Amino acid sequence: MALDINYLARDTDLTDDFRSYVEEKFDKISSLTEQAQRLEVKLVSRESHTGASGQVTAELTLHSPRNVVRSEANDNDKQIAFDHAFARLQERLRRLRERAKGGRRRPSVQEITQNFAPVPSDVSLVEEVLEQQAAEAKEQAEQERLEQNGDIPVTIRRKVFPTHKMNLDDAIDNMELVGHDFYLFIDEETDLPSVAYRRRGWSYGVIAMGDEESETTRDYRQAEA
């Protein structure tokens, strides 16, 4: 099934070259997206506090009959922002496939290092790390300065989405796919609004409101074992 790709660009150009680049990237991971039906690519450019052109946010949302996989990244360059979002989406798709197989395979060295930036041969690793730390410290200092001057407003984003009944295991899968630390859903077993959340390692929890306090523990996909 051919993947239907929808594009949305706000305050940034969407060229034919960029569209071709996106299609080429997803063609390379077709084995991970064979069940997907639709891909949404959203690019949003936000002005900085000075009014100059700011960072571009790339949002990728992949829709399949059973799951929605989402990733997001920011950069001053829209293609770099897309690359980062694409890498995150690809990793979540791989994790989904491994979870479907029932395994928790450790990533290979190649998978861990595939997104590492190469270090020039004339620059030592120590120098590279120091430069990166200096850049991060400069960015943090600028952030703190803006906060002290009151240039960054306090914002609250409100999002409303359709409710869906599902079991706890599917809710955990969806939480992993969208890259959040929690996931709100209607538990089909209890018919209660519930929140699944990530704990340490491969441990998860769920919170729901009820008339009486209770606590239980079970294995992931226990019913399918």
C-alpha cells in the first residue's frame, strides 16, 4: 500500500526538493511502515523574541489501522529538524516491531551510534566535547537571561482529543509511540478515565479514579502469554 503523505507548512517554504527528500527517507524504511496508511508532515517556523527568523518545528505523525506514531524536533534548519524527527520516529517504529515480537532486544552498536555526528580528524574528542559543552552553556545562559528579563511568557497549551476505549497494554504501546511519559485513555475493563505512565526501565503504572483505593500488579501482555 502506497503511503499517503500530507504536508502542512506555516511561515516556512515547502519546496519540491524537500518533498522528494521526505519521500526518499521514508522509502528507505518501507519495511517499518508497511502497515501505515497516512503520514502527516508539519513544519512550523516561530519567530525569536527579537523578531528574527527562529527555529522550525518538524512534526511527523504516522497513522496505521491500530496505532498512531508521532515524533517532533526543532532546529534553525528545517531539514535538520526533519532529520531529527525522522530518527525518533524510526526508533519508535523499531521498538513497536520488537514489542510486537515479544522481545526486548538490546540495540546494536551500529544502531546506537548511527546518529552520532562525525568528529573531524584534526580535532580531538576532548576538544569536540568541550566545544559542545561551551555551546550548551551559552544557550542555557541566554535562556536564563531571557527568563530574568521577562521576555519569555508563561504559556499553557490546552489540547482536546477524541476518547477511545482500549486495554492497558494498548495504552502503554500508544504512549511509547507518541513519545510521551503518560497517556490518557478510557480503560475498556473498568470504563474509567485512566492515565498510563512510565516508571523506571520497562516498568509502567496506571492511575484511575474510583470509589475505593486498590493496587494490583501484573505482567505486560499477560493475557496473551
